Amino acid sequence: MNNSDNPFLNINQIYHGDSRNLMKAIEPNSVALSVWSPPYHVGKEYEKEQTYEEWQELLDTIISLHFHVLKPGGFLVINIDDILSFPDPDIPKFQAENKTKLRVKVTREDIMSALEKDPTLNRYQLAKLFNCSEQTIDRRLNGNNIRGGKYSTQTRVQLVGGIIEAFAYKAGLYLYDRRIWAKDPAWQNSQWHSNSFRAVSEFEHIYIFWKPGQTSVDRNKLTKEEWVKWGSRGIWHIPSVRKNDDHVAKFPIELPRRIIKLLTKEEEIVLDCFMGSGTTAIAAIEENRKYIGIEKEKKYVDLAKSNISKTINERNSKLDQTSLF
């Protein structure tokens, strides 16, 4: 894994393993920026066996290890979303009658009107009158239209930012800034939007934590246009990845590219603890930074290495062509 005279992880390498173990082998105070997007605890294949408590423990441990590896004045940047469908058995069932999607058009008002005319009608007689089931009469009268199923665990939104912030503060890292990534609406993942007032998912959070120490602020790293367009803006409008055919949770390369260009200098080291398909490493290469990547899924380690190799080959080809002129 390392050169014989180097006890630490080598730069410009992707390592297969658990970040909780491998981060201990990174040279102390060497990383200028760690930028990553962890599992969101939304039931994807690579996290479905993980409990909510285990997910929190994972984030807590990895965040705590950053104080050791970050340079004084360095940054930890986490891209994450709130858990928009968090199972919570302790809250009441959300009751909602979708007026536009009733399979049976009879309403509570219709039933109450019929009962005003004949208060002796029972639900069986009402069902016959309106040509529907007794269950429909019961649902309309008693308001037990349960979103998500009568026997399913109710879900709610779970805010994640406060959890991340608490772990970071405990580790000695402090919230320096936050941005919003405005992405494409994820309609397919927001089935509730047609049966409630809840919004479709179309943004994620970028939390920027700082390790105490001197930070160099150099506005010459960005062009004037970049500073105006996104460098000093709180909302970053970046289209989502159009095709997740090789990895189920890719973020667009423009996202880490902006973070890397804003918060680091050339030749500094960028770490990604959840490397995935290699996007952060590719952005680092394109911005003349070094990188260290860690990924626990072997197939994604291979994918990241392949994507990085393609990037380097394309970059070298362009440099060769430029040298001809």
C-alpha cells in the first residue's frame, strides 16, 4: 500500500476499505480539504442493512478523525440531504383525503347531506346508496385516510444539519459556511408530492467546517465572473448527473470542482472518504490538486480508478497537442 519508507497513505491513490480504519493512516495535518457525500440513510443497496444509530455512529467517527488529518486552517465539506422519508413509529398517522384522486367520488359532505335527510341510515345502507364499500363510508366519516398505508410506519422529515454540526463541534471543527446545491427535481423519489402538500426534492446542503488555524483568502484563485456567479453566492445552481448508470448516487463534477477551487491552492491534498465513482479525484486532477480517495465497495474502487485513468490520459493528450504549437 505504501512505499517502504512512508508509513502513511500515498497521495493520488484510491484505497479499498473502511474510512474509519484507513483515515488513521493519513499523514497528520496534511489534508487541505476533505470533501465528500456520505450515504444519506435512505435505503439504497449499499446501506439498507445499516440502522439509523449505526449511520450516525459512522458519521460521528469519520468526522472526528478529520481533526487529525486536516491542516490547521483546512476545511471539511459535507454534501448531504435531509432524510425526507424518515420512519417514526411514535408520531400520529398523517391523514389526508386527496380530492383529486378519489377512487370513489363520494365525499364526506355527500354522506352528511344524506344523513341529514335520514339520520337512521347506517354505513351499510349508506354504502348501498352511494354504490361504494362500507370501508369508504367509514373513511369519509371518521377521517382515517392514512398516507402511506394504514399499517405502515409513518414517515416524516428528519433534519440532518444539526446532527452533522454537533459531531463536528465535538471533534473541534467549526461551521464556517453553508451553501445550497439547487439541483434537478427528483420526482421519482418524491412520490408523496401528489398526495400531500410536501415539496419535491430539488436541493441539497453543503456544510463547510473549519479546523482552527490560519486560512489564506486569495480572491485571485477565481475569475471576477466566478466570484460574482458562485464564489460569494449562497445558492449554487448545478444540474444533476443525467445518467447514474455506473453508480447510483453520483454528484456532478462541478460541485467538488467549485469547492476545491474555492478552498484550496494548487498542489494541495484533497480527501474523499466516500469516493464512489471518482468524481472528487477527477475534479482535483483538473484543478491541479493532489488527492486521496477511500471507498469500501470494491466495484466502485475499480470504477473510480478507471475514470481517473481516462481523465489523466485525456489531460495528457491535450497537453501533448498543445506542445506541438
